[in-house]
Amino acid sequence: SSVSTQSTGGETTRDCWAVAFGNAYTESERVVAAGYDNGDIKMFDLRTMSVRWETNVSNGVCGLQFDRRDILMNKLVATTLESKFLTFDVRMHHPQQGYPSVVEKAHKATIWGVRHLPQNRDIYMTLGGNGSICLWKYNYPKERTKLDSNGVEMGVAGTVEQIQNVVLGTQPISGFDWSPDKEGLCVCSGFDQTIRICIVTRLKSL
């Protein structure tokens, strides 16, 4: 079986720039999030082969990642052109409002991607087109849900805190990965044809 990320019904076909697996908390549950050049984000349910949710974030989506792919959906981060990234709380879906999100600006350039720390899903790194990387921490609200004016439960977004911002070069940082074994050990690549090994310290104190 396959699910198409292309537009249907006579719509203009858009380029898909980013994809991410998530919600794999059982053998049958799976979703794929897809980001497009026009700012569309679509979440496909692979069990029902249908579009589960969609939204538009105004700028082309360069990167997507769930905080964990093998748990009940919790958070989804989308990075875009124009220095913007969004953190969606995807635990509670509202029929009209969808998923709540918090928007941040960083790097003063395209944000090429995002990677969550394996040892702490609330900490993640964004990759800047200006050669920088930024470390962030997501803080949950006191209550993750509330009732709207009609008594329907809806999600509440938290806040995002910048922990560190480091410029590694003058060219975009295009790739990044954390070590699953050594907390804080990471590797990144850039358009300057350089691979850098870095260590982020004091993560346990965050």
C-alpha cells in the first residue's frame, strides 16, 4: 500500500520538502507528516490511508520531526524559510482549531531542520542557514487541555526557551544527528563541505 503526498482534485501540485514518521505506539498505528514548498503541512494516517490533519504555516517547510516516533503522538516541530519554526502539541486535536502551536524565530535565515535529543524529547536543535545551531527547550503549560466556548476539549501550547546559540561557520548547516549512546555528543554537516563533531554539556541540568 502507498499514500500519495501529491495534491488532488485539480489543485496545483506542490513540492514535498520534508517527511517524518510518528505515532508508532502499536504495530498498526502509524502517521507520516509531510511539509511542502507552499507552507502546507499534512498528516497522513497510514492505518486508514487518509489525511488526518492539515494546516498552512505560510512559508516553505524545510524540516519536520516528532519528538519521538515510537510513542503516542506528543509534539511535532516544523522548520521553515524566513527564520521561523513551529512546535505543535499533537496530543489533543480540536475539530476546528486543530493542534495548538507556538512560533519562534531564529537564525535570521532559513531553518534547514530540527533534531530532538534522544535522552530528553523536550530538548531539540535547529539548523540555521547562517551557519549557526540553536538549542531549545520546550516547557509544557500547567494544563495541556482546556474547554472552548462550546465545551469542546482543545489543546494548549507551551513555551519554547532558547538555551544556546552557536555560530559554526558562514555556510548553512544542512545535517545534524545526536548520539543515541553519549548524551550531548552530536555531528553536523554544512555547505562548506565540513563535518563537525560537537559536544553539548550540562544537558542534565535543563
